Amino acid sequence: EDLGLTITVGEILVEIMATTVGAGFLSPQSFVGPFPSGAPAIFIDQVARFGGAAGIVAAVGADDFGTINVERLRADGVDVSAIATIQGRPTGSAFVRYRPDGARDFVFNITHSAAGEARMTEAARALVAKSGHVHVMGSAFAIPGIAAALVEAVATVKARGGSVSFDPNIRKELAQADEGRKLVDDVLAVTDLLLPSGDELLVAADAATEEAAVERLLDLGIGEIALKRGSAGSSHFSRQFGRVDCPAFSVEEVDPTGAGDCFGAAYLTSRRAGLAPARALLYANAAGARTVTRQGPMEGVSSREELDEFIAAAGREVGI
Ligand code: ATP
Ligand code: MG
């Protein structure tokens, strides 16, 4: 069976950003956007741009915010056949403004937008039936209604011998000892590649130290962990290769949104193409670093050729 296709299920949004730094939206101000966004959409766009076969199960409204997203994904090579258009609901959106300390204020329209209506439609089942890898984005998993579609996609792909990656970017849900935590544990039990950021690793493992967390998760049967450390780079942990560290690239951070999603996509796609963890981490760090130099969450997504150039320009080695 052909297991080359990577899919994800989740939210598509536009992001509209304040052009000034400050606190929130309590006075009239200028914005720039709409930019295509949504963590699962950024992820799958980066898979396709890196050269992987990619598709997404999602929903948009019958409006320009939907069109700008679908056309970007299509142009970048993502299979958009399972993106539903929901009549009577607007495409999801996020207004964002940075505070001086780097924290962000948001106004979200996701759960009650078309994005919250992503379901296992006939088109979605057709896409899932031919895929060999599902990426579970924690943000999508936290949206009521989408979790069931993700669970079905994971079961279908696992049953045909495929694999699962998981970015647990849902700190609040992870910390709760309730239904949300159970769903997370169910996904961890079938995860082949875990992509945590910072102390999401500790929370996911319910452990006090990095070493203990890694041991517990590898014991659970997770094949490999690629840990994102922001401007401190990343680390890989597995039984087969042990620990592999990769320093970050030195760049000027303009907009950090999307770095983790592009990192995960470049790492996964490199590994699925047969590259060793050290080389996959180098591509992943390069993808994350390039993303933060651009304003707009999906504007810094890179082709493999662009990453090769970026890595060479930094004097780093891509290796064999
Ligand atoms: P997000 O902010 O999208 O949720 P994340 O927290 O999941 O991201 P990060 O660790 O912030 O993930 O970023 C992923 C990778 O991108 C890092 O491991 C690093 O390689 C690269 N990266 C992120 N920020 C920077 C930076 N300021 N300078 C250099 N590289 C960076
Ligand atoms: Mg993250």
C-alpha cells in the first residue's frame, strides 16, 4: 500500500495583526492582513512545500477569507479536496496584537466559525483512506467536533499500517485531569513522533525533569521525540539514535507565529523521506528560523531548496 500521503485535520483561519505593539484592542488602530493561518494549515502547507504529498480535512466559509486560504494551500501543492465550504458561517479568524514583553492578545472566532465545522465528510473519508500518516495538532484536537474526526482519521491510518505525529500545543487541556487529558493520553498511546515545545514535554509525560519525561514517553512506545526550544534550537530523543541536539540558526525574530508548525512539518517530511534525525533537525530548525523572519504565520514557509540555501548561507552542514 502507498503510505506516502501525509494529512491533518483541523482549523483554517485568517490572521489579522495589529501594526503597533501594545495592549489589546480597546481603541481604534491599524491592522495588516488577512494572512492565511491555522496551525494545521501552516503545518500541511510546509509539508507540501518541502516536497511531501499532503492533504487537509478542514472547513471554511463561502467568503474571501476562505478563498485566500484554499488558494494558497492549492498553489503550494496541498490536496484541498476535503476542505468543505460551510454556508452561513464565516471563515475562522484571529486578531492578534503583541505586547511589549512579547505576550499576545487575541480575539478568536474559531469554534463558532466554519473552522469548527470540520467533519468526516465523504470527501474527507476518501482522503483519509489513501493516506499513510496523520498529524494531530493539539489546537485542532481541542475544538469540539473536530476531535472525533481526528480520532477516526488516526484509527483508519493506523489500521492500514500508517503512522501518527502529535504536536501537543494545548497546555491548558494537558494540565487538566479530565476528558481533555484522556483524549491526549489516547493520542499519546498511538503516537510515533511527538513534537512538544518547551515544558509541554513535562506536562505531556506528567514528569518533573526532561530526562524522566523522555524515558516515560519512549517507554509508552513513542518512537521519537523532537523537542522545540525556540531560539535555543531543538533536540531529538529515541531509543535508536539516543539524544541528538541541534543549535538554532541566528536570525532576527519578526513574528514567531508558525515556527513550531513549520519545524514539525520539515522534521516529519525529512524523516519520511528517509533522512537521519540529525539532518531532519537541521532542516526543521532552518524552517522554524526562516518562518520567524517573516510577518504572517504562513509567509515564511520554505521549499527544500530555500532551506538548502539558508543552511549553506549560515555555514552549516546539510551532510548526507
Ligand atoms: P509556536 O510559537 O509556533 O507555537 P513552538 O513553541 O511550537 O512555536 P518554537 O520552539 O518556538 O516552537 O520554534 C520551533 C523551532 O523554530 C525552534 O526549535 C527553532 O529551531 C526555530 N526557532 C524559533 N524561534 C527562533 C528564533 N528566535 N531564532 C532562531 N530559531 C528559532
Ligand atoms: Mg507549539
